[in-house]
Amino acid sequence: MKNGLLCRTGFALLVLLVPAVAALPAAAKTPPPIAARAGLELARAAAAAWDGEAELVYVENDDDVNASGGASRWSFLFLSPGTGRARAWSVRDGRIAAAQNVEMALEALPLPEGWIDSGAALAAADREAGRAFKKGSQGRLSSMLLMRGAFDEANPDRSTWTLVYTSPGAPSLWVVVDAAEGKVRRTWRG
């Protein structure tokens, strides 16, 4: 992969791979939604036990995101720079719900510490284009992805939240939000 960044093909593979971590039997009661950062420390501790050099490279919702940017389950992908191994942890209800090795070669830059949380990213995306899309197309937010180096050719080191809104019978809306500044950098349909 070019310049040590996730390419769009790698991104597409992650979108297909990480939800596999999310596959759990349906629980009787859905835990309350949390912001992405609420599960980070638990995932970080698990990653440190797995590999002391592991770096966070990707975050994604595993369950539906509510209007405040919370989901009952979030996945965190860590990469070991020394070994090149990757492992994802899914956090739900204050515990690790699933863990899985990612058996593909990944090159990704670690996420910097100062990224905005899922609620701030959703607020920016909704303000810019998401709210109008949901209202006009009976659409909904289906995915929130945090990574570095994707969908911003002008600044490939930038960390961004990518929000994907879907609607029956209409092209999806993609909104890219700068994860440091909380500003929408790009939108497109497709």
C-alpha cells in the first residue's frame, strides 16, 4: 500500500472484515449506547496485553448509531508495528464482546490521541449534509469509521471520521469529517 496508508481497497476490506467481529447472538436486552471513546481504554488495555507496541489504527460502530453518536458496540483495530499483525476488539456493555485476529497485510498510520468523539463527528456531518439526506431520502446513518489517511488526498496524514448514510432506492451519502477540527472536508453520493 502506498505511503503506509490504507488504500481504498484496504478500507473496503476492513468494512467487510471488522463487522465479522461484531457477529454475536442476539441478547435479550440491548446495552445502552456509548460514544466511541467510552470503549477505547478497555480495548487499549486488551491490545497492550496482546502486544505492548500495538497502535490504534481504526474504529467502527458495530451496532446502530443513535442521534447522539452512541452505539451499544464499537470495534477497535490495533496494529503491531513490530510484527505487522493486526487484531480487532469489540467493546459492548463495559466488556470485550469479541476479539479476532485480522489475517491480512495492513499498512496504516496510528490514530493520534486528539480525535473528536463520535457524537461531535455525527453533529458536524448532520449539520453539513446528513440531516437533509435523512429527511429527503428516508435515509439513516449506517456506519461511522475513524481512520487516518483515507479519503483525503490533499492531506493523507489527516485522521477522519467517515460517515455513511444509506437509503432505500438512493445512492449512499458519504461525509468525511476532520477528526481533529470537527469540520466536514468532503461529501459525495455513491
